[in-house]
Amino acid sequence: MTDFSRRSFLKTSALGLTASAFMPLPVLAQGGGGYKALVCIFLYGGADTHDVLIGQDEGSYQAWAAARESIVGRYGEGELPTSRERSALLALPGTAGQPTVGLPPEMSAVKELFDQGQLAFAANVGPLAEVTDRAGVKNKTALLPNKLRSHNDQQSVWQTFGTEGARIGWGGRLLDRSGTNSAYAAISTRGNAVFLSGDDVRPTQIPSNGNIKQAWGTGEKHFGSEELASIMRAHYARTADGSQSPFMRDIARSRAKAVATTAELARLMEGATLGDTVRIEGNGLSQQLGTIADLIQLRGDLGTDRQVFFAGMGGWDTHREQHLKMPVLLNQLSEAMASFQRGLDAAGLSQMVTTFTASDFGRTLINNSAGTDHGWGSHHMVMGGGVSGGQIAGTVPSFEEEHDHDFRRGALIPTMATEQYGAELGRWFGLSEGDLDLVFANRGRFDRTPLGLLA
């Protein structure tokens, strides 16, 4: 059996453990240039970012409110009383030739970050096969991405540029090109995330609370037996050297490394304290970001100078009861992001970490009685000490119906491709233009000029 075949088998057969956990701890990264981390916050369900950047000037607000007439007056009915009255919005600076916008009051923490220059918005981002507009879509002359408005497919497209079933994500590819070979370069606190899978890099999954369960740990029962852990450890050690099968030797060696690795990581996490300054009780996203903060604090022990993290937050598929759900979701997101950034600031890590949001898709501007339907383009946030904050990059579309980038019922045709958004992050991460072209294969179809989101 060839070495290539054995490696391929191990990559696709984790046998209950993440593949990267099979690597020894630590392994020194190869990226160089000082530590940097990207943190993706994925908003599962399709976030209605029409409810984030809300028309602020008189004409834009009236158009926005008219499109949502059955819900706009009901935002005070939920557990987090708020308002969508124009006077309640947190105004953002305008850009000549574009609508002015404001944030809902429950996002005051994000507004503070924006005002401090630590957060910016990327307007109307989404998957594109080519630059297009309403006329191209209506005339059926435009090449469109596959399976628009499908949750599973668009979650995959955002993370991999391929529909459901794609196996390599652009977060993993960024790490591939950075040259890192650390076992803990790609870490998810939200379960399996294809975004983190590269050609060489494989993600590690860590519980959202950072409580790592040691593989075959001693002092506890496994399948009802207190002896099984020591039996399995002895089996791995014996098989690693004594099996006649190359597959079994490779698997046993990898399992033995995983046992040692998880034990060491669990020990290190017990001593991490940065997350304690970040976590907000009752806020699930904040718990994940607290764990990520701990892992960033441990970057030297983990032996890496480049990391990509993946956190997630569900509940954004607001077909119903949007006026009750969105204020809570937006407040939790806003507070979690701000607490994370404050913790990094206090630890002197702000310049090293860039956090950004992503989601399945945006939603329709026109409501469907008590909620909104699946859309396409959406507005996203980029946060960190390296961000050129206090701005909205890209183009905020009109809030009137049937404008040039109205897909249907106010759903937006993106004016910024996901490749452009990702390349901006990858450039900050340290990749060359040539490497960015390898990560984002369709990048040549769009304007390659930097967006100005990151210094």
C-alpha cells in the first residue's frame, strides 16, 4: 500500500476523532510574519440584514417602512422591547450617491465599535457567477449561482463556493496557502464546518464551552468499564509497532497521538483565562467566542502563527414572528462581538485578530405578513484592530422596489462577490495576490481592487 493511499484513508476516515487531532502538539507553523487569526461568525438560517442597515434618510426610511408595513410597528411586543421608528435608529455616516442608513437600537454595542473605528460593514455581499443586475436576471441572460435560496446549498456555497457536498472550504484553503502545519490551525466551536477543511489542513472541533473530553481518558468509565481506557491505550501502542497491516499501524499511531494530544490540550485549556473576560451568561455565541479567545491566548503553546476559527449562531430563518425574534438575535450578536473585541483589546491582541460575519443569504425587503422570505445578497460586518472602521464598503442599494439590483420583492442581487469579500480577508491574513487567485478561483471575474476594509 502506498503512503499516499494511507494518508488519503486517514484524511477521510476520522473514526470518531477529528483528523487534525491525530497530529502531535505542538507542531510549529510555517507561515511567519507574526500571529494572525480570522474568526468567522456564521449566521445560520439566512440573516435579514435589511433589518440591520435600515434606511435613515426620509425617502429611504419611508420606502423601507412601506415594504414592511405589517411588522414595522410591532417591534415593541417582544421580550426585548425596541423600535423601528426612524427617530430610534442609530444613524451611520452617509456616502455620496447612496441611501443613508441606521442601525436598530438593540445594536448599540456594534455602533460603538463602528464609531471607534474597529468595525466596518461590507454592503450587499453574496455568491455570484458573474457581475449582473436585474435586467440580466429578468432577461435570463445572466449566469447565476446554483440553487439560490436553498439553506444547505447556500451555506455550502458561502463556505466552499460549491453546493452541498463540497469538501474544501476557503478558510481551509487560506491556511493551506499560509503554510501552516499545526494541528490546531483550524478550529470550530460550532460542530463540523466545511469552511475549515483544506487540501492539507483539517479542522478540529472543540465544544463551545471549551470543556475538552480527553480521548480514552483515565479515571472515568467508557462503555461502563473503568478498565477499557487503559486496555485501548495498550492496544494502540502494541498495534502501532506490531501489526502487519500498514493501515492498522497508521491508524493505531494516529489514535495514540490523539490520546496524547487531547490530554495536553485539555490541560492547557484549564489554564486559559482570556475567555472569562469575554463570555456573557446566557449568550451561546459569546460562549463560543470565549473559547476562541482562550485558544488565541494559547497560540504559543499550540505552535501556530496562523489560525482560522469558526463560530455559529442559529435562529435567523425568520419566516414568522420576525418582530419578536430579530431584536433578541441582533442584540445577542452585537453584545457577543463587542465583548470579544473588548477582551482582545485588553489583552493587546486586537491587531492580530479579524472577525467577520457570513450567512446563507439575505432576505426579502418586502415582508410576508409576520416575517421575511429567502433572498440573496446581504450586508456583513468586519471587526478588529486592523479594520479600517467607521465605514460601509461597497454599495448600499436603494430601498425602493425594482431598482437595478432588486432580484424579487426587495431581495438583493449582490454587488460584492463573496470572492471579493474573502480575498480582502485573505490579503490581511498575509496571502499574496497569486495565492489569493488559487484560493478564490473565480476571482478574475470581478474587480480585484482592494475594498479598503482592512489596513
